[in-house]
Amino acid sequence: MRDVAIVGAGMTRFGELWESSLRDLFVEAAVEALTSAGADHLDDLYVGNMSGGQFVGQEHLAPLMADHLGMAGIPATRVESACASGGAALRLGYMSVASGMSDVAMVAGVEKMTDGADVTNVLATAADQENEVYHGITFPGLYAMIARAHMAKYGTTDEDLAWVSVKSHHHGSMNAKAQFHREVTVEEVMSSTMVADPLTLLECSPVSDGAAAVILVPLDQAKKYTDRPVRIRGVGQATSAMALADRRDPAALDAVAKAAERAYKATGLAPKDIDVAEVHDCFAIAEIACIEAVGFACEGEGKDAARSGMTALGGKIPVNTSGGLKSKGHPVGASGVAQAIEIFEQLRGEAGERQVEGAHTGLTQNMGGSGASSLVHIFERV
Amino acid sequence: MRDVAIVGAGMTRFGELWESSLRDLFVEAAVEALTSAGADHLDDLYVGNMSGGQFVGQEHLAPLMADHLGMAGIPATRVESACASGGAALRLGYMSVASGMSDVAMVAGVEKMTDGADVTNVLATAADQENEVYHGITFPGLYAMIARAHMAKYGTTDEDLAWVSVKSHHHGSMNAKAQFHREVTVEEVMSSTMVADPLTLLECSPVSDGAAAVILVPLDQAKKYTDRPVRIRGVGQATSAMALADRRDPAALDAVAKAAERAYKATGLAPKDIDVAEVHDCFAIAEIACIEAVGFACEGEGKDAARSGMTALGGKIPVNTSGGLKSKGHPVGASGVAQAIEIFEQLRGEAGERQVEGAHTGLTQNMGGSGASSLVHIFERV
């Protein structure tokens, strides 16, 4: 397999983008990615999207996106793994270039969530339809149960959860493309509307529109496109039991742990080698469970990370410097690709106020549903 | 890239399978495929599915399928390209094994269409939502327009269309897993209910449930699993303008032609080298346009192929010996994989009454929507 690098990136602002359709969002991000890489053609295209069908009545969207980009003809494939669709697309783009199937591939993620669909019901189709959704559960409810399990097992508190959002909003306040730029306090988070006990409104990621795209080429051709390529060192992917009730431990995310283990094995790296990371904080409890699963904190100790500053800018391992899904926004199919863009910018030293000084190695962790699928990618500065 | 072989296959009967859910269908096909290959583990899983979200309220179905197969933990990815979802999944499984990412991969396709969803409206989401569907078009209507364009340009007749269905039903009558086993006459086809002029009911593929799965391994390890592996020689994938109105010629399927051209280039083969083929006959006109696009007939001459017997069993190039989508059934996400299974069985000499004598090289052509995405795979006996 060939080494693979990211040589360009583009993304829309994330938010309620009433003026842009699904295809508009994709094209905006894709054109910016092509321009930034100076690429004038594509050999292959992967589009991560959770539910164009349910959100806007559009399946079969990979050829449509290629067409609207003015590139009808190229191979184009849509990939879905709920909120991990972007991460799954990135893995396929990596495989396409690594295998030699293509020399210039685009990986994009896109979701249009604010077009009138019943978002909570659409998102619920990422859970087990027969064993969970049918009985009325929604995603805030599923993550509330994960939070309750974590609280019962490790003594995690409401305040621990709130600190995660405080940190996310602090980081997001420095990201021009984030949905929210307002800092919040622990008191504001804790006193915001209860969505699913113990998760408050400010501990839940928002409903967002947005798209993100990156250009992948073989590492040995990367300097044709940019003097600052970022290498994809390796990827791990895993699944777990789908229904929460079928899991070994509802407080643990086994698919995330396994995906991370595979990514570390593929790269020969360990958690201590990572300088900056984006993890899947769809709810505050998710960031806590994810940093434990990828090995930044020991089991049960993720609860202290935001409060202590360990995962904040300037801390030992800054997590979600982009603002994360909470503050940057969470157009579900795009999030996995947007995570890669934050790491791409960090490793190129382009993150501005959010820059992690001297960042050499970065990690992204993206997951679907209540964590039954997960992707972990590891990147390094070349 | 490594050479890749199929070493096992499994599929459900296709039809209105009221007793089986989406997950049941997948597991039945997957277990049969694993058993037939004697494989006890998987390194990777790709699931082609067009619209679990709209048909049965289930997105995020790759981890769910891995879980229900008793293999939670493995990497699992769902791929969607409308009715070409199965073919797109096959390409990814091929890439996974060819690249060295995995040594044992399953490629499956599954669709549950008879669970109460408004099938015509769900299928319509494979067309251009803004420029076609919004204005009321459905798939029978789109293919009727393709048929009218073909008729106007080449003099194709209602009887030419009918002969395609007569052939399909003849082949399907010999396939135990087909949805329909009844032979039909030209008169019956032509006098059946008009669906979208000029396409009659017996010229439209049915609404079906079903699943199909194959096991892929590196060719040099294939003999561990079977003494009759079938090599995947190569694959071509392409897209075209999505909306019919945006195409160079509505009577031609440019994505199919381009995908075939790429598959021939990848393998060094030509249409004359193919002994047996499955093409995407979602409507009778589709088979005619597809055999032209893949080069079995010259432009405008596909209309004569079924009537002359050229594409029937015993003819120069037997097409859709399985019965095709028309007679075997068309659970949309499964069809691309089921096509590969027919060729797998033909090249192993296991097709029974439908056997093409001495078949050495086979081709599958799968497409999405009105043809904006297409996959062509070429296979050979080892």
C-alpha cells in the first residue's frame, strides 16, 4: 500500500444555512478543497452522508454531487455510517489512493438537516429500529443512559459534563466556521433546559447544515500540490453491539476502543504520541467516554479532563480545538471530514488562535449512532 | 494490488418475503456465503443498501448487520448508489482485499421493500430531487422517456421491448431463487397493464425483498477455501449527468459505457471475450440500452438481441441467465451482488439448467437510478 497525504481542504460554515441546499453545500466545500490543492481533476470521489433520503428526499447523491461539481463521469460513491459517515468516507478515500486505484481522490461529507424533516426521528434511524427506536428512544435518551451508567460506575457529576461544553464553546469561539461563537459558563450549561436527564440543552450538539472536503494523493506526489502535506499515517475501524442493552458495559464505547487500538497498531503509535485530537462529542458524555476509549484518559477518569484543563488548548492533549460537534456544529455526514480538516490545519500550523504549538501528530475519532461504529485516523506533519 | 477471488456465495430467495425482516434477510445470505466458503471470520464487511432509512426506518445498518451475524467488532461499511449499491459494495470489497487492508471480506447487498413504505416515492429519491422528482416524475416515467428516445432514434418497437421480458422470464423459470417462474409470451407482455407508455407491467422489474453475499479473498489464498475460485479480473465505475434532461442523448447510458470502457481497460479484455453477462434490466428498455453501452451490440442494435436469440441461453452472448431483475426480482441494494453470484455460479459450472457451456469469462453491469451511476465487473474462471 502507498502512503497517502491530504493536500487540500475546504468546508462551509456550519450552522442553519437556509440559503444553501444539499448540493450547494457540497459544491462550496468541494470547490474550496480543489482550489486549495490546485487540483483540476479527480480520479475518485467518496461522499459521506447519513440520510439525504430522509432529510431532503435525495438518495443516490454521489453521482449528483459529481455532476453539480462539473465532474460528471468520475467514479463517485456515497457511504453511510450514521454520524460516522464522514470518517467512513475518509477511510475509503485512503484505501483508494493507498491501493493505487486512484491518484487524486476527494473525500467529502455533507448533510442538510434544516429543510423541514423531523430531525429527531431521522437521527433515531441510526439506532436499532426493532429493539430501541420502536420503543420510543431517541439519541438524547440513549446518551443520557450512557451518562447515567458512567455516573453510577465512576461518580461522574453534572458539573463534569458541563465543563466539557464550557471547553467546547471556548474553542469554538475562535473558529470562524463554527455554528456558535459564544462562550458559556458552567452555570449556564447546568441551568439550560433539560433535554434528557442528565443532559441539558448546552450538553447536546446542535442541528446543522454543512459540508467538508479534502483532497488525497499519494504522499510521494504530494509536493506537486502543496509544500505542507499532511500524511494519513493509518486508520482503524470497528463496530460493536448496536443496541445499548446488548453491550458489555453501557458506560464504555467498545467500537471506539477497538478502532483506536487498530489505528495505533497500524501506525505503531500510542496515545502519548498524539499532540491534538478531535473526538466525537455529540453529547458531553460522549467526549468523556471517547477520550477514555482512545486512551487519553484511564477508564473512569475522562470526567476530570475538561475541568482540569488537560483537554483544553494549552493542556496536555488538546481535544476538539475546532469547538467540536457541540460548538462547531454537527451536520452529521460532514463531521468526520471536518474533524480531519481541523487536524490538517493544526498540523500545518494554520489554526490561528486555536493553534496547538508544535503539533506534529493528530488523531480524529468519529462514531455513528450511540457508538456502534467508529473510525479512528492518525495524521502527521510531513 | 493483489489479485482477488470470490470463494463463496449465498443468497435468499427473491420475492415478497413477508416472514423476513431486513436483518433476517442479510443474515440468511451471509451465513450461506460463510458456510459455502468455509470461512469462520471476516476482516471487513461492505453492505450495499439503497434505503433502509426510508423503507424500514433503519440507517446505520452495517454495524447492525455485523452484530446480528454474531460478528460485532469487525469493520463494516454501508454503501449506497441507489440500485447500484450492491455493485458499489463489490468494488469496495475488491479494493479492500486488493489493497491488503483485508484478507477475508464479505460483500453483501440487502433490501426490504415490502414493509409498508411507499415504494415508488422511495425509489424516486434516486432521481434528481430538485430537477426531476419535484415535478412529479417516477422511475417508470424516466425509463419510459428513455424508451421513447430509443424508439425515435433507432426505430425500436413495443415488440422489441416485449421480447426482452419473454427471454427474462424464460431464464427465470429455471432459477429456484427467482421471484417469478412463469414463462410469458410476447402477447401477454404487450397486453399487460400499461405502467408508463410504452412500458407495460411485464416490462418493469418487481418490488422485492432479498439479500445476497459473497466472500472475497486474495487469489493466492483462494484454494484454502474452494477448489473453484472465480477471479475478479477488474472493475470500472462511472457517473453521468443525473437528470435525464441534462444528458447528451437520453437514449444512451454514458455512465454504463464509461464504466465498461474502464473495466475493459483494467482487464485488457473486450466485449467479444465475454461468455456470459448480467446487465441491469430494471425495465425492458434498460437491458437494450445496457447491452449497447457495454458493447455486446452496436448503438441502436440492442433492440434485436432478445428477439434474435443472441442474448438468450444458447445464443452468442447469453444475458441475464438468472432471469435478470425482471424475473429473478430486484431488491434494489442486493441486485448488484446477486448479479455477481450468477456469474460466480456460471463460471464454476454450477448453474444447472441455465448453464452456459464452457463459460470462462463473465461480466456484470449494475446501475443506479436512471443510469447516472454504474459499475462493471469482469470475472474469470481460474
